[in-house]
Amino acid sequence: MNNIWGDMTQYEPVTWHWVIAVYLFLAGLSAGSLLIGIGLRWAKSEINSAQEVATLKAAAVIGPVAICLGLACLIFDLTKPFDFWLILVNYNFESVMAIGVLALLLYTPLAFAYAMIVLRDDLPKWGMAFLSPIAMALLPMRKLIEGLLFVLAIGVGAYTGFLISAMNAYPMLNTAVLPALFLVSGLSAGAAANSVLALLMFNSDVHDFELGRMHRLEVPVMAVEILFLLMLFSALYFKGGAAAAALASLSTGLWANVFWIGVVGIGFGVPLLFMLLPAATRHSKGAMLTVACASLTGVLALRHFIVYAGQSYIS
Amino acid sequence: MKKRYVMIHDENRCIGCQACNVACRSENSVPEGVTRLQVRVEGPFGEAPDLHFKYHRVSCQQCENAPCVTVCPTGAAYFDDNGIVTINKDKCVGCMYCVAACPYKVRFMNPETKAADKCNFCKDTRLARGEDPACVSVCPTDALTFGDANDVNSEVSKLLNTKISYQDKSHLGTQPRIYRIPTKRGGIQS
Amino acid sequence: MIELDRRSFLKGAGAGGATCALASILPGSLAALEKEPLKALGEEVASICEMCSTRCPIKARVINGKNVYISGNKEAKSFGGKVCARGGAGHDLLYDPQRIVKPLKRVGKRGDGQWAEVSWQEAYELMADKLNTIKKEFGAETVAFSSKKGSLSGHFFHFAKAFGSPNTFTHGSLCPGAYVMASKAMFGTKLKRDLSNAKYIINFGHNLYEGINMSETRNLMKAQADRGAKLVVFEPRFSIVADKADEWHPIRPGTDVAIALAICHVLISDDLHDKAFIDQYVEGFDEFAKEVQHYTPEWAEPITDIKATDIRRIAREIAAEAPHALVDYGHRATFTTEEFEMRRAIFAINVLLGNIERKGGLYLGKKAKTYNKFAGEKVAPTLAKLTVEGMPKPSAKRIDQSDKQYTMTWKNGGIYQSVLEAALNDKPYGLKAWVMARTNPMQTMNDRAKVLAAMKKMEFIVVCDVYISETAAYADLILPESTYLERDEDVADKSGKNPAYYVRQRVVETIGDTKPSWQIFKEAADAMGIGNLFPWQDMETRQFAQLNGDAQELKRLKEKGYLSYGKPLLLREPSLVQAFVEQYPQAKATDADGTYSSQLKFKTPSGKIELSSTQVESFAPGRGVIRYRPVELKQADELYFIQGKVAVHTNGATHNVPMLANLMSDNGLWIHPVTAGKLGIQTGDRIRVTSSVGSEEGSALVTPGIRQDTVFAYMGFGSKTKELVRATGKGIHCGNLLPDRTAPVVGMNLHTTGVKLAKV
């Protein structure tokens, strides 16, 4: 039958586009970066060294900046961006987004506070000496802030997954593993971004101890990520019906390419290939930056794949 | 007693003529390019000459367990006193979470108000005047029945009690209040 | 580069005489006016729709000066207060920026789309000057007048007659003419269908679920869904009515007549026909019975691709339900040049079933005069016929009057397409001017190129319409008519089983400088010096006179919009006659069987139903008895090309109405998967369809809902003039593919042809 019922564009399955994918990426990156930074600090034997390590400084920069960029994406994707304050005064606590807003409302200022603490010695160098008194005032509360921020970062990292997994019409999104997958891939992105910034901004040495420790996390994180992806796809496969139909996204269309080239090839393949290189080569600054950028690209591609392919298959 | 408004779409009687689509647009001043209601004539399915069309009403399902209401961060989407899923356009920020979350894809952003929009059983216009929704009142073949399912004597109660009906995507647990009487192949005697 | 100096620019854009060829805003269109809120003329006004030819009773309510909500008028019971998509969207005409609200004069070459706004006075003067000059030089008969049938054609044809031309045409020969003439040949009058009470209905592609005629559509659904009627559909395409049917038989296009004759054969040979009915009412049965002896279901099978066993079974099934069973005689016709035989053969089945004036059968309209006579009292007022003294008698014959076989068409709207041969080849004589009102032959007449050539040959063309239609685009003068929501019109007769009247009324104040056509042609007549033949002052005085000065009844009619009188009466149905007699004590005495059977008379020469007709034989030798004649509708290597109606458009008229254009603006061609597969065509592919007269590019819709040897498209798409912005260039223009072929006797434009298909 010919279409006699009119325009169908409003029914196109993909509602949320790349801006949201980028937001999910940036929020995950922010959380992952801080989780890695703080986690490594806690895992260190003597915590109270006067000198902040370069990877933590990187995390302190990435944490607040990435979340702010992400929120900017989110706000300007609203149809009424100038009414965004409504979302800060009206809460529906059944809504994952409302809970996320609350979490971000706490997380974002804490990320800034923590950044001031960690970067207190660098502030004057960057012409932000006026912030130093605040940083010094916050310093005594570091432990509390660090602890809260760590918990909230887990929340924010996972929230990006919960946000889209709460939509039960989409079999690929509506899975228990998605928040975990997003959290882990956020860690992966955070680690990569931390090393890039540590190397470029805080002149970290390629043989830096902290960098090395972070580097050693990469393979296990990646392994967990791959495991979660396998779980996601096998769950879809065994669920059958519309869920199994969603697996077509792995074999057809643009998003299959994004997955195999972006997520698998660049995100997992490039870092793994570099591991086969001789130690000298793979520990060069160039190699480390390449691996980090590949990881970041992979994570960004994963967010796009999940957002687009996920919305394309509705049950 | 609180009302439980439901609508029944008899796919046997529906001829896919779009009278409902147009009446809805006129009554509710729905802007060009977006739509609250369409009936898609899908198919024909089957092997000739045993073919059949499916008359698929696409509009808000007025779910009792509405994903759009659950996900709305500001409470702009809510159930009114009679259970009609309603939008407070002044509270809507346009995050499109409801549009994304609706399993039926029947929410859209109104280009004039910039807020989410959809069928609300004509509650501001016709229902307020005590009339049936526009689609029901114009349907040439009486394929639509609307009323209070809590009233055992209502037309809708009688139909639901005597005819086989189904709800779209009921496996998602949304409990739509649009019921559909499926097409009986090869003729439409009841 | 074109140089525009200030002077020529000002000249081009000057007010009043704005001429622009390429501007996005059409001169004379609503877009050129400032948008003002609608001014409602009542809270809810009862009126009559005009979005198609059915003309359903409606009610219209203005919403916030912005929209109009149109519903059906519940006073008209069989219409149920319902309205279709087209009717519901009618208000979109009102504020469509592309609507014409100023008279327009052509200033460039014909069809170039260069227009200048003129005042009504200038328009009338131009019209008077041109038409009167042509009349003086060549005679009034060289001006053709054509109009959509209905409220407007009355005034329009009155104008034509006052002018002195016999050449008036409706769109009948392009659409429903055949069944009307077949009915008149056999019964002396048009018949109506009592669908809702039928227990068994055979339908030859009368697609009431897409070509919506509100009361009949509802009645068919009522019969099917509420009363369990069986519906059998013979149609080459799986239409909506085919979907809703109990049986769909994909018949070979144009062979319906063979099925109808085979059913007649079974009814007679199996002795299933109503012999008492035939004895009492039918003339020429024996000749007919002798003829159908040859038309066995086995004979029909290879012609129609329908199994003989099915035909035989269906004939027996419908006979078992007689007389409460009917065969639908259709609406838009001309599947074959043998239209006359086909429609008569369908009526013949109904006659054999003896369903005339029975519930679930066919019946004659009961207007006030007849009804009152039976009731023995004045149940309903009769409408006065407003006649004018001193109308000129045209001395010339009609252009379609040279062939006697078309006798019946002359009083039934004529053979519209005969305008083409007259204009192009002076057959039987030349035409110099063409005046049209709300008709769009460039879309609805066969062979668009020929229509265009004919228009180009005319010295003067006037078109009255609400849009610059595909036809108006080639006019010299366009007269902008008010939409139906801005017009008052004559009281119309809507009698069925009992008398009923309804009336069109203004819903909103007129927008822009438009006028109702009755006023346009009255004022034009004044300018032409024949104003004395239009003695009425305005519409109100006409309505008043129609109701014989009964102001109270007129007021009631205007309030309700639709008035029905009495109760349904079918002369041969005992229960209805009994109820009628109980209601009216003065009623005529019934026959012994409690019916008015003996009172049933037909307006034929014999006063009976003429199953075979000596009258028809006299003007169309060989056609007195219904007979099968093989017809060549396509070449062996071609596909049948057939068309039909869609629920959201009216063939030549609605494709630019914004709401409806937004619902559907393209008519993807239905192609069977096997046919498409051979050509490598998939749904959505661009395809080219070529016939003997034209070639169209469109898109493909691959579907099992069509025969392998047939392709189908919805009518009315693919407009080719730039003025209809929303419709132009979208879809397949059916008229451009159909050759100008005319069916014998009924003069119908043939709507089936052969085409070749290719992937672009």
C-alpha cells in the first residue's frame, strides 16, 4: 500500500544523536579519569607525598573539564536550552535522568574543588593564583572530597549506561551489563586521557613510575570490556526475537563498520598490536600517545555504536 | 469513581482512510510536519489471493505503566486524575528522553511549543466539552470506540468483554489503554 | 545576465497590475495578502461539503479564528455525523497561501505562468468582449462550457444556455456516466443501492472503502460488520474493499462483463431467477435469456481468469439470499469500451434476483412529489423549479450529436472529450472558446498532450476555480471562486427512500476578492448583455422561492442543515409499506400482498424494466440485447494499466490542498513481484511507464496485491504545471498515459490501456 498517512520522519527510531553519544563519552571519560587518578593514589604505599603525581594532575584537569563539555553538549541538545534550569528545580525521582542530574550537581563542583586541591601548586603558573586561597582552604577536607568524588564518579560513569539502559523498548540498550560496560570503557578512556595529558601537559617521563602503573591497568580493563561486550551480544543472541534481530547491527550498515573498525580495530586492535613491539619502541612517547588516542577513539566509537545501533532496533 | 478512559480500535472496521488523522490535526491544531495520529495500512501480507492488510493505528497508547512518565526528569509528563498521560509543556525542557523511551515512537517535539507532544484523547478540547475525541467522532466506519472502562455499562466495557482484543507490545509491560480488535481474515462478519 | 533597472522593476512589481513570472509568491494568491483571522458566521454552521462529488452534509466550527473543525451533520442519519479525510481537511483551502483570491489575466504566452491581477469589472468586460465577438463571428455554439456536476453546474449551464451554446459538458464521460446511462436505458431512471440491508453483495471494483461516499461506505460496513453480509469482490487489484471482502477474485482487467453474463446464465439455466418479478416488470427477457445461453461459466473462465466453479457457486449463493442481495453497479467506470454492456449486465443480475424496491436491493429515489402522492398528504414540501422565460434555443447541434448511438449522452452531461476533436480537427465543427468551472481536464481527461493541443488552439479560455489548476494554468482568464465554506447555495434534493433536503451555507466571511460562482456568472451575464435571464437578486431570494416562500421551513433547514421527511419507503417491501400505511392514514391502498407492487412503474417506453430494449436498438443497432464483444485493451507484450481512487484525494482537485498533499503526494505504481523481478525493479526504484500516447516517470511499489499482467496507480497525481507547487512533478500522471478512446453508446473515456515498464 502506498503511504497515505503522511510524513514518517518523526517516527525514525534514532531520537538521540551524536551529541548525546559525545556527552556519554565525555561524562564517562571524566569519571574514568578521576577514578583512575584517585584509585592509583590510594593504591600507592605512601599517600602523603607533598608532590602530586602527573597522572593525578591530568585527572584533576580532565575530570571537571570533560564533564563541563559534556553538560554543554547536553544542554544545547535540549529543544529549550535556555529553560534548562527547569531540570534543576523539578525532580521526578523515578527518572534516571533526574537522579543523574542530582549526581552531576554534586559531582561537578566536587571535581572542581578536587582539581584546585591537586593543582594548588600549578594555579599561580596558570595565572589563577586568586584560586590558591580556596585551594588551601579545601586542602584539609581532601580525604572527604576524594572519597565522595570517587563514589560519585562511579555513579556518573555507570549513570551514562543506566540512562539509556532504562529504555526497555530497545533490546540492545535494555541490558544489565550496559552500565558496567560504560563504566569500564570510561576507565579505559580515563586512563588513556590521563596518560596523554600527563605526557603533554605535565611533562611526565615515559618511564615515569605512575605512568607505568597506569599502563599496566590497560590490558585487564580492556579484557573486562571485551568480556562485557561478549556478554551483551550473547545475551541478545540467546534472548531471541527482537533482541537477536538487533545483532544485525554487527553485520549490516554503517554502525557495523563503526563497531568493527572503530571499537574493535582501533580501540582494541591498535593497543594490542603495540604490545607486540619491542619494549623500547612501545615505550616511546609517540607510541604511548598513539595507543592512548586509539583507546579514546575506540571508546568514542563504542558510545556511538551503542547509541545508534541500540536505538535502531526496537522490540 | 475515577475514570479509566480506553479506546478500542476495531481493525475489522477500519479502512485506513485517515479521516481520524485529519480530524485530529484540525481539532488540536497539530503543526505541519508532525502528527499525533496516523493509521498505517501495512502489507498486503500472505499469498495471493489470500492476502490481508494490517490497519495499524499509531498514536499514544495511554499506557498505564508509561515509560515516558517514568523517564521524564522534570515531571512534565504525568498522569492526570483520569489516568490520561498528559504533558505540562511549561515544565518540559526538551531533553527528548520521553521521545526516545516511548516504545511506540508516538511522542514528538512540537515545533511551535518546543515541548514534547502527543495524543491526549483530546482532553483539552473535546473531552472538556463532553464530546468524544476527534478521531472517534469522525470515523466513517465506526472503527473507534472510546469511553470509561471502569463503567461496566459503557460501550468499551461491553466490547472488551465480548470481543477478542490485544494491546500493542504488551510484552513490555506498558499496559496500553488502546485496545485493538484484530482482523478476521477473509471477511469481517462479527 | 538580466539587467533590472529601477523602472522595469517597479513596473513589474507595481500594485494592481503585478506581473511576475518567477516570483515564489503567485500574483493573485492568498500569500500576497496579509493573514487575518477567520471570521466565523456562527458557532457551528451546518453546510455541505465540496471536497468530492458526493457532497456530504457537514457541520463546521471555527477554532480561535485559526482553524475550522469539520464534522458530519448528524441530522443526516445515514451519514452518521461522519466526515472523511478530504472533508475534514476542506478548511485548509481557506488559508492556503496558494489559493487564488483575485481575478487573473494571462499576460505572457499561454501556459507560461505570467499573470496580472485585474478587477472583477475588467475580468467581466474581457470575458464579454471576447465571447460576444466569437459569438458574432462564429456562432455561440463554438464556445464549449464544462463544469463539475453539482450545485455550481446549474448556474453555469444556465449561463451557457443564456449565451446560446448547446455545448455543455460535465465530467460524466470521464467518470460515472456509464452506470447512469445503463440504468436509464433499462429502468428509465437512476437507481440507488440499499447496501446496509443486503445479505450478499457482489462488487466489481466499486471501492467504497477508498472512494468514500459516506452514506454508502457506512452502509456497506454496516451490512458486513453488523449484519454479517457476504461480500465478493472481482477486481484486478487488492484494494481495501477487496481486503474487507470474504472473497477476492483478481479478475483480468476489463472482463467483468463476462462474469456478470455468466452469473446471469447460471441464474437462468439453474432456474434461480425471480420469474414472478420478471413476468410483472420485465420486457425483453426472452431475447436476453437466449443470448446468455452461450455465456456459461466455462466460457467465462479463460476470458476472466476466474474459475467456472467459483462463478457458478457465487451465482447460486447470491440467488439463495435474493431478493435481499445485490450486485453493485459501480461508480467510476470505463474499465472497457464495453462499458454499456458491462453495467447493463450487472443491472440484469439484479433484475433476475428481483431485488428492485426490496430491502437489500436496488430502489428508485422517492422525491417529495412521489412520496406525498403515496402518503396522500403533504409530508414533504416540493422544491419549486426556478425557470426563466425567454431562454434562447440554440440553433446548432451539439458537437457530440453527429453519431446517433450517443443519443443518451446528450442529456447526461455529453461526451466531454469530444471537445478535443472539435477543437483540433473541426469535427463536426470547430470550437473557438472554452469556459470551465471547477473542472480539470488536463488531469482527468485522457491524453494530456491532446488536451493541451486543443487548449492551445482555442482563441479564448476562461477557468473558474479556487487554485490555478493544471487546466487553469493554460487559461486566458482565471475567475477565483470562493471556497464552499464561503458560499451560500441553492437548496439541494437529497432524497433516498424518503424525501430530504439540505443546503450549503457560509461558515466564514469570504477571504480576499473571491465570489461564489452563481454570482460570478450572474455578473458576467450582466456584462454580456444577457443579465435579464438572471432575474434573481441573490441566493437568499432563490432559496426562498425554492421553498415556495415558506420562510419558516427555510429557517429550519438552515438551522439543521439537513431535513428528512417521513419514513423509508420501498414499494415492494411489506414491512416498510405497512409502517408507511400506519403512519399516513390517507395513504394509497396497498395491493392484496400488503405492498405497492402494482404501483411500481418505470420511465421507459414500455413502462417496464427493459432487459432488452428496442429503443437502444433504434439508435445503436446491435445493442438492443446485452451481448459480449471481445475487446483489445492492450498489446500482448504490454501490461494492463488501471487506476483507482485513494481515500485522501479527489481525482482532479485536492492534490494541492496542504493537509492532503502532506498525507500523500506520490502514487507509486503497484507492480507484482514476478513482473518487477523480471525487470529488476524493487520498491522505491524509479521506473518509466510508457503507453501509446505518453510516458511517465514514477516510483515503484512492488506488491502481491496486483495481477502479474497489470500495473495500478492512484489517479490525480503528477501535475505538470508549476502553479500547483505541492503537487507538481510528484508521481505518475494517469491522463498522460491513457489514449483518447471513447466507448460506444455511453461515450465514456476508456480508463484501461497497455503500458510498457522499465527501470530508470
